Amino acid sequence: MRTLLLLFTIFLGACSSVPRAPELPSETGYLPQRLTRKLVEHWSAKGYPAEVSGRPIRLLNRHPAIQQISTLTPARDFAKDDNNKKHLGTVAMLHHKDSPSGKPITETAWQFTSQPGTLVGRSEKDGSVTLTAFDFRDQKQLDGYSLAQNHELSFDYAEHKEDSPLASFFSLINPTKWSNRRGFYLATEYNPEKIPLIFIHGLLSTPFDFKKLAARIAAEEDLWDRYQFWYYFYPSGDPWVISAAHFRSDFRALTQALDPDKNDRPLRQETTLIAHSMGGLISRLSVSEQSERLYQQYFTQSLSKVNYPHEQKKRLRQQFLFKPLTEPKKIIFLATPNQGSGLARGPLSWLAKGLIRKPANILRNKTNPSQGKEQLPEEALTKHGMDLLNGRVQSVTGLRSDSVALQALNEMPVRKGVELHNIVATLTGTKAGFGDWVVPYKSARLSRANSETVIRGTHWLIHSKKTATVVIGLLR
């Protein structure tokens, strides 16, 4: 008897996992929001049958960012729907037929093919029911009705699909293991008429931390029409000098793949970076000149005199004797430790040394791991160079105020034509106040910045509405 009761309970649970088919009105017109939501949830759970409640149903696609929709994921499976009863439709993630998991562009760049959208239900004159997909980022209204929307939906879905919920922590303590995920993630297909807006996260962080800020920017219709959203991920346990080298090489590979003829003005001349914390150092180094100042902190000899294989010399040149990126026009810094952070000393430094595993060989070729095993002659390296190349430098120790990388960065001029806008948080919201718990105000200051805004908040000001307001103003 107990076995039968258990089987019956399991059967009921399985049945309840599929929402009941809703009763559909016979009158012609748009379906109410709640009814549309129930219809979408039932239809997708049943595997997209040709009929629902005895009524033929078909999907119409008016979403400009996805050519052919094969499946969809209702918002209730991973996020909140738009519950404004005055809005039309229900939000969902829409998946492309050929590449539902994303499309590779280069070895370190991918484009998301699943897109957020609004599904609007309608009862038609012929007795059928239609579900029409729209992109609420491009189209806000339909026949006088505001479309349902949720600009955080893509982030919620990506977090839902993420295998490791603690990615920010594990990519810090074991950067080598996470290096295969390093690179650019494009929210939509590349548009040569839109400006790339690149989000670069900081220490103990991932692009997920930009969810609130990116959603608030995307909700501004004029900014969505002007910018395309790119996110850069790097394992934050690696020295930020090396992460900056990776950022430059990954960006150059991406721009070459997207615009080989160098004709796209928005990409080539107007790219904008939004960088939080350590991401700001990566951004600034990537547009700075006189890289020999950085090289001299780690090497005692001219690279031409160093006895080392040609391929490894080439990699060293890319990392330490580089030319600045020419594409970025504007960088918006958020709580960046431009002069270092006091927390990078003492207990936090000891903890980092105990937790963060040795970074990968910075000379190792990703596609040819055998390269980079040769040893540089010790006489060619300074003590700091020995520490860096032997994996004794981590991201945290590189944030100390006496870091040679920071010293070199602050001596290197930024390329002409780049606007620098610095947003600083303090607990009091004033310049005389405390820092943001991580970065003191004096450290966050950047004398060469075109503008500085001090807001009241903590180091995680990227979640603040006030920060979004300032950033939106700078983007216009």
C-alpha cells in the first residue's frame, strides 16, 4: 500500500510540473498578461504542440536579434516576469535553432544567440491563437500598449545556466582552471553601426556583477540604439598586468575578426569601456603609452639582447613592450584603486597567498602548451621579474601601493584622445570622507581624469542607482 501511495504521489508531482492548459477566450484581441503567461508556460512545457485547448497555435517572430526561434524558456523557470498588469505579454528567453548555446567568433570571443523577448498572445478571427515574439529593448509599445520587459533577464538566465554559482571565488583562487573561459561575450550579434560598450569586472568578480548597471543602461532607449553590450571575463587571481595583456590581445583578435578592413567607425574610434575596481587598472594600462617603463620594472636587459626563443620574445613584447589600443575613446572608472589599496597588505595578502594557486606560465601558448617551458636567463630579470614569471605575484599583491606595476602605470601617459571619467564612492559621499571600505578616496583619485564624481556608497557602487545615473549621463 505504501509503495502504491508513493508511486501515486510521484505521478501527481510529475503531472503538476506541467501547467494546466488555460481557457482561451473566443473573442478576437490580445490576451491579458496573466493568461498569456499561463499559455506560454503550458505550451513550452508540453513541447510546443500544434493545438492548445482545442485551438490551433503558432509562433510568429518579430524579434530582430534572432532569426529563427526553436525553443523558449519562460521567465518563471529562472527569474521574475514583468507583473505590471497594464503591460502586454510575458517575458522569456528565446533560443536560436542552430546555436542555442552561443556562437564562437574567435578563440576568446563568443556571441550569445539566446535573446530576451516579449511574447504577446492574441486570439485571432479564424479561431487560432498566435504568440508573437518582440524584442522589448527595441520596441517598447504595441498598438498603444507597453510591452512586458525585464532588462535583467539575460543575466538571470546566464546565472541559471552557470555550472559554478561561486565562479567569482573559484576563478580567483584557481585562475589557471578558468583560463579557458577568458574572453569577450557579446550580448547580441555584432552591429557595425553601434558603439561597443565593454564592461570589465574587478577582483573577486565576474560580468554578472554588472547586471543592475547594464540593465539600467539598456532600459534607456537612446542608449540601446547607440551602444552594443560586450562583457569581458578574466580569472581575477592572475596578476592584473598579465590580464591587461590578455585583454589587449583578445580585443585585437576580436576587432580583426569583426572588422578586417577597419572600416567600422564606431568600433575603431568610439569604443567605450566601463571598468570596476581592478578592471580599471587593466583598462588604463591598455591605453597607456611608453610601455618601456613597465618593461624596466621586470627586466634588466633590452629584449633584443636576451637569449630566448623568438616566439617567447614575441609574447614578452606583447605583454611588456606593447602599443596602446587605439579604439577606445572613453573609459569610465568605478572605484578603481589607482594608487593601490591598503587591504592588499596584511591579512588579505596573507590569505590570498594561502588560497590563490600559482598562476599559469605567462609565456605558455594557449594553443601550444609546450611553448614557454624554456627558462629566461636570470641575469635578464629583476627580482620583480623573477617573482612574476615564477608565479609568485598574484592579483592581490599587485594592488599594493608599492607595487612596481602600479608605479609604472602612474608614470605612463594615456594615449591622446581618450576621455577618462572617474566615479569614486565614499561612505559619506564627500571627498573628505572615508573610502569605500576597500579603496580610500586618495587612492581612487586620478589627477589626469577629465571628470570626477564622488557618490555615497561602498566599493560595490556598480549596483547603485546613483552610479547608473552618472554613467548614463556620461554615455550621452
